[in-house]
Amino acid sequence: MKKRICVFCGSSASNAPRYLLPATALGTLLAERGFGLVYGGASHGIMGAVADAALAAGGEVIGVIARNVVRDEATHHGITQLQVVDDMHARKTRMAQLSQGFIALPGGTGTLEDLFEVWTWAHLGMHTKPVGLLDTNGYYRLLLQFTDHMVTEGFLHQHSRETMHVDAEPAALLDKVLANLGPQTHRESPGPCSAKPEIAVPAQR
């Protein structure tokens, strides 16, 4: 089975270089370590940066995108494969199915939704895949403080909080995520991780 890491991140074209550079570093590292990239399929912002870097380093890049948000000007047509699914729920399901681990980079509400859903699936025992958070320039500092507050107030178990691997450096975070890969992460999980895409479209080169 091909080893892949799913990366959740923003796609805004206005992302500052201080966020783009770590994304580029992560894309390069994934390819150099023999891991494919699964991501949201966009050509710009942090999404575009991580995909372009992985491709430049000779890596496999699979984009997964919902049919209702496919736009030629926003979709990356130089990646290894672009898979189109019915909706955003199917998109998250397919990305999880293709991957052995997850890393979230800076992003907006969509990135947070993706991150918290796969993290919750892990809490519920629906998969055993590692979940990582790249806290670039302290972007997620307040979010991490809030998760600690959830533990303090009894809404999140300390063990569950500790299952999210956090670092500010791409290489260090990737080391943590890869160190927590195991045989169980390669099995098909029940529920969301077992759905199949309706359409798989090879990207144009």
C-alpha cells in the first residue's frame, strides 16, 4: 500500500510568506521521505504551496475536491490525480481513506472542521491514524489554549488532548506523526473511512 499523509490547510491566495514557506518545506519533506500527499486539490494559497513542493521533489500528489466547488481557475491541474466526489462529507471521507496520517497547517473554518472531525474519529476509535498540527508562528496558540481549557472543564479527556501531535517546525512535526504510524493505520476503518469516491479523474498535465 502506498504511504500517504493527508494535509488540511487554507487555500486563500492572500496567505503571507510566513505561512507559505513552512508549507513548502512540509511538501518537500513528504516527498523526500517517500510519502504521497493527499490534500484539497487547490492550486493557490497554502494548498498550492504544499502540492507544488511535493511535486517538485518527485512526490505523488492526490487532490480530492467536491463537485460543487470545482472551478478550473482554482483547481490544480498539474497534480498526479484529481478525484472528484459528490460533496464535502464525501471529500473528508475519501481523504481519510487514502491516508495513513493527518497534518493540519494554518487555515480557516474549513481546515478546523477537517482537523476536528478526523481527531474526533480517533477519539471514537474509528481509526488509529496520527493527527498532527503545525503551529506556524503561533497561529494555533489560542486554539491549543482552548483545548486545554476543555480538559480543565471536563469536556475533553487529557489522553484525547495528547493524541494531537503539535510542533512549530515541519520536520519535527512530521517526525512525530511518522513515529506514530503503525500496522493498524493501514486497515480500512468502519464508518466514514470506508466510503468510495464516485468519480476519479486523472489531472491534466
